[in-house]
Amino acid sequence: MSLKKIIAAGTLSTSAMTAYSYFISKRKGIQVREPQLLKKVIKRTVLRKEVGMAPAWLLHYGVGYLFVTGYEKIWKRAHKPPTLLNGSILGALSGILAIYVWKTVLKATLSIRPVFRKSFFLQLFIAHVIFGATAAIGYRQNLKISSIKEKDPH
């Protein structure tokens, strides 16, 4: 496991998917920003009091690093380099998993309208495809930078 590559790819991909979520939220006038929803979930389940955004952001990025760690294991076991295509496929699979997890979490913690759920889950799926594609690009770019540094004798 390469912690540096995972942190770089995880930060890039989580930031990209979050930017997409913020864009959709602003454009459509609906709240689909994962960190904001995580803040509400944390408030209602874990702390049972008002919380700032720090725990939500830490959880959001932490899950991103876990996904990239899983992607890395898949790429290594398959002996395949990260590509835009396999990253997008992993993102789509992650999106399906995320929808299942969020359905469970929202059902247990937040009362939301069915119309919102449909919009949120569609956005969440697309955001995860973006996440996977960006993770592959970020991981691969980090591989190129690492190999250049290893070849450079200075």
C-alpha cells in the first residue's frame, strides 16, 4: 500500500466529487452536499447535539481514502494500471454501494421527501463515477511522478 498515492488520489477524487455535488446543489436548488448531510446525521446519531463541519468533512474524506485503498488493491490484484475506464467502473460500483449505505442511513436518521431521494441518489451515483475516474487519474499521475523521482539520481 502506498499511503502517499492513496492520500493524493483520495484527496483529489473526493474534492472532485464534492465539487460536483456542490455544483448540482446550487444549480438545482436542492441540498445534495454530502458533508452537509453527514453533519446532520452525526448530530442526530453520534453526538446528539449541534456539531461543526469538521467531523463531517473528516468522515467524508476518510471514506474517500478507504475507497481509494480498495481500488488500489483491485488494481494490484488484477495487475492492471488505473485507467479512466476501470476507475469509472469502480466509481459506478462504489456509487451503488454508496446509495445502499445512504438509503439505510437516511431512513434511520433523516426524514426526507421521495423526490429528494431520487435526485440525491442520481447525483450520488454520478458523483461516484467522477470520484472513480478522478481517483484513477490521480493515482496514475502520482505513479508517474514517483517513477520519475526513482529514476532521477539527484
